[in-house]
Amino acid sequence: MKKNIGTVNSMVRITGGLTLLAYSIAKMSKEKPSGTQLLVSMMGAQKVAEGIIHYCPLIDAFDLENTKIAQ
């Protein structure tokens, strides 16, 4: 698996993912967990994982590597 996102993009994904995780966990600790909160926590975990491994499957699937989005 080759890296297809840069360092800054990776840091933004990690920060955003941890924010989503913290928000959803805080909401689930106060209320009964709903499907939406579980979905948000899974999305946050996915963004953290993408940032750590520097690989985004959507960028790879749509061949966006050589566009301005990936640079």
C-alpha cells in the first residue's frame, strides 16, 4: 500500500478523527448510544487510521493522486 496523502493532510485527518471520536464518546457516556453516535465514532476512527498510515482508499479509488487535491 503506497502513501497517497501528504503530511499536512495526514495531521488534519488525525486531528479531525480524534475530535469526532471525543465528541461521540462524550455523547455516548451521557446518553444511551444511538446508531448515529456509533457511526460518527467509526468515521472518526477511520480518519485517524487514514492519517496514521498516510493512505486514503477514496483517493486511490478515484485516481485523485495527480490532482491538486492530493498535493
